[in-house]
Amino acid sequence: MVRLVGIEEIRGAFPGGHFPGHHPVAPSLSSAAAETPATDGVDRISALPDELLRDIVSRLPVRDAARTAALAPRWRGLWRAAPLVLRDADLRTPNGERAHLEAAVGRILADHPGPFRNVNLSHCTSWGRELGDWARHLAVKGVQDLVFLDNPPLPRHPDDILQCASFHRLPADILRCASLRRLFLATCTFPDTSGAPRGANVFPHLKEFSMLSASMSEHDLEHMLACSPELETLALILSRMTKHIHLRSQSLKCMLLWKGLVEELAVVDAPHLERLVLWRAVGDHQRMVLKIDGAPELRVLGRLDPRLHQLQIGNTIINAQTKASSRCSVPSVKILALELNFGVSKNVNMLTSFLRCFPNVEKLHIMSARDGEDTDGHHAKFWQEVDAIKCVKSHVNKIIIHEFQGEQSELGFVKFICKTWVLVLSKETFASACEVDKVKCQLRELTTGSWAGKDCKVLLAGPKPDNTWSFTKASDLSVKDPFW
């Protein structure tokens, strides 16, 4: 039996409570007043310039922002003159009546003249005439950041989400929000773009576009990319997307694809794409073809998993027999993340090929997987091949092995890359102090052998959280390494 959950638990998928499009607001006036010490009673805030007062009001929860009109004559009209920040969560009542909440949202969207700085509708379920009216207000009054989530009951396990009934389709007026800078949609279906206006003036300012468990056709995604000349970040999470994604964007810098049923992701023409982050497929059994062709500035890529991803560079399908060639390499990649089982021959053989395809990698992350049957222990021939790969010998200065457990196959790999700087991370606390000492001793021997480089360092550290699923870190281009 499938257990159903609400949207609040979907929010829990984002570490640290971060939800795309969500921006913290100031405490409510009542709580702030309770924490404010007594003063001499002089109203100094009202003496501030109008521009600063409007900025203060726009940072308050919407209910309190509207109430500021009652503070003093100086404050009347400030809320209507300030950019609107509306989070429907701030309007929820203790009894949680949806009808009351949706009526309040409708009144605010209709009464406030705009512009709308940030509108977050994640607790409403209005799919009648009201939603169409809301979309028209958002378009006319210049919404900049928009978060919209339907609230259907969802299966507990992400893999079951794609088996849900079809989600509601958003009204086409969403496509008229030319002022948008960030758009986040969840548990809904993207509007049909057939016959919709097309061109750079449709979404001229859109920087981020994210979809969580939402449905969108290949044609609609291609339409969005073509109509968003400043789009930098595209995130498709628990995606009910088309089976084929062809990336063509002159502005895109970051692409995130997590848990979807996509069969093919082709980077066709993305000259400024810097980061491509992949995180598993729904069910973790389906293979996806990843084609990399037009991405000359791609610097960060992962996690590639030979069990789940079939890599193709240009016209060359990469397999264990692929030889080094300029036609099948991406020299721009500096940070590469892989996931494989060191004890499975076909996995480690693909590692050789992957490393040949990315000859200038400087930092290599490897998630040591445990599923699959070990086929042999040391893979001596394989490690000799790895030792001869150009990027390992010349460029890699740090290798991080995540989920390290001290298996012989893992130690064999560490031995042959000990010419560089290695940080080894353990998966969990070992069963006993004896196990820890044993692994430490084995690692120490690796750094003192004749094969070890003079600058080699091997550390055994505790487990570190998996940041691949952190939307904030993965999409923040100022964070150089999203896997660390």
C-alpha cells in the first residue's frame, strides 16, 4: 500500500529547509515587539525616507505589512506603494481553512497595484476561475519571483510519484509574465505553448527555472529555452518530463537533473554551460544516454554512474574499449564526480574510459557504491591502466573517495593513485576501534611504499553529508565544487 504525503514533506527533500524560490522574511510585528526593549517613546522610524520605509514594509509577512497602515498617518499607503512580497503561508489560519486562505490571496492580488517582488503560492489548491484571475494579475502587475505548487497527496517514495494521476495544467497567462526573474513550479503541468508568443521578449529577464515533480513536454521545454535569453539555471527535480531533453541555450550556465524518467539528455548547443549535475534516475534501474557535444565551457560534471549513464561525446559512444582521442574528450572539465563499485570489473573498466574522456580533471570525486556482486578483488591490470592515464598522472591534485569502507578493491585503487593528494572519507563509524586502526594502518602503508609520490597525503575522515541533493549548493555557481 502506498502511503500518501503532503507538500510539506516534499519540502524536506531540500536540505537546510531551503526551498527554491523561498526567501526568508522578517519576524511578525507581534513577535518583534515582544523582543524589543522599552525606549523613550520617540517614533524615529517614521522619520526615515519613503524609499527605506517601503523596503522595510516589503520584508514583513504580508498580513503585518498591510497592518502598518494603522501605525501612523506617515505609514498610510506605504504597503500599496511597496513591492509586494506574498507568501500564502503567512495568511494561514489556525483551523487551516483553504477557502479562507484562497479568498485572502485573491483579494491581495487584486487590490495591490504592484509590482510583485515575490509571490509564493504553495498552500492553495484553487483550480477554477480564481487561478486564471491570479495568473492575469501576476502578469499585469510584474511578478519577479514566482513559486507555485499544487497540493495533491503524493506517494511516500519518490519513485512512485510518476505513477500519480496527471497534474492540473497551469493557465496560459503564466506565459505572459514577462517580468519574471525566477520561476519555480511543482506538482502541476506546464501550460501548452502551442500557438504561444515566441521570442526573446517572452521571458527577457528570467534567470532561474525549476520544476519539482512537474510535467512538461519536449516542445514546451524547447519553447522556454528559446524564449529566455538570460536563463542561467535550469533544474528538473523528480521530473515527469519528456523522455528526451535537447539543451540549446546561449545563456545557460547550470543544469540540474535529479530523479527523472529522462531517457536522453543531449547538450547540443550550450556554449556557456559550466555545470551539469545528475543525481540518479527514478528506480535507479533505467539507463539514460548523456550526449555532450556543444559545451566548450563545461567545468563541473557528475555524478556519472556507468550502471545508469551511457556517455556519448560527439558521435562516439563511450565504452570500456574507447581509446583516447580528441574527438571523444571534453578538456574543459576540471571537477568530475563518479559513482561505481570498485569490486565490479565492468564498473572499474568504465572508470578508465571516463578518465580518458576528461583529460584535464583536477579534482575527482568517487562515490564507492556497494550494490552489485564483486567479481574479483584487486583488478591489477585495471590499476596499471589507470596509472598510465594522463589526467591522473599530470593534472589531478585531489581525489575524494566518498563512502569508503576499506575494501581491498578500494585500497587497490588508492595505492595506484598515491602520486597525488587523496582524501578518503568513511561511510559510517566503523564497527570497532580495531577496524579503524586496521584501515589506518593499511592507508599509512600506502603512503610509504615505493610507488607513493612525495606529496601524497591519505586521510581517513568521518562521513560527510551528501551535497548532491542540496539545491542551494548545486545551483550556486560561486561554490566551485558542489560535490564537496
